[in-house]
Amino acid sequence: MCWCRDCQRIASGSPTVNVLFPEEAAVFEGGIGTFRMTADSGNTVERGFCPTCGAQIYSRTVEPPATQPIRIRAGTLDDPGLMAPTAYIWAASAPHWAPFDPALPRYAQGPGSAMMEPGDDL
């Protein structure tokens, strides 16, 4: 679950819930609109969305060259219960009222960044 400011905007103030796949494993049906932007990480990311309803479908890193899996928004999957969240990223960007499951690790920024403990200042 990602609490970066971009994801909070996408999710109307909540984190996005993403399932990570190798890019070659992702299959989309129908048209997809895309746009690119600079993420909080400094990477250039492409965001894919439904051109009919505007729903966010995925994000993927394009610069530096893709070394990360594609991040599919869980709610857009045929089976959104495919996998439960396993971690929070960009937790330092979350608002003070953000609900966190104490059983899940919280990374201050992206995966591999400093871990946050319950009660750490957000």
C-alpha cells in the first residue's frame, strides 16, 4: 500500500493498494490511456488509466529503465482479493490519522528505505 502524495491524490486521500507483477505477466483488455510524470522517488513513471471512466489501472517505472515490477491497482483486477497487502511504502508521507496495520512493515519511502516503527512521527 503506497502513501506517496501522488497515490493519495489518486485514491482520494488514502493509499493505493497495488499488486506487483513482472511486467510481461500483465495483460490488459481494451484501450489504455497513459501519461508520464516524475514520482516522489525522482523516477519517471508511466500511469495507465481507463480512457472511458478514468480509473487508474497501473503505474510502472520507465526511467531509470524498468528494474521494478509493474504495479497494478488491486481494485482493477478480476479478483481484487488475489493477495492481501504485505507492506506500506512512503509511510512518512501519510497523514497523521492514517490507519496502519501494526502487523505490516512500514517503509519511510520506497521499498528498502528506512523502516518506521509504530508511533514514529509521520
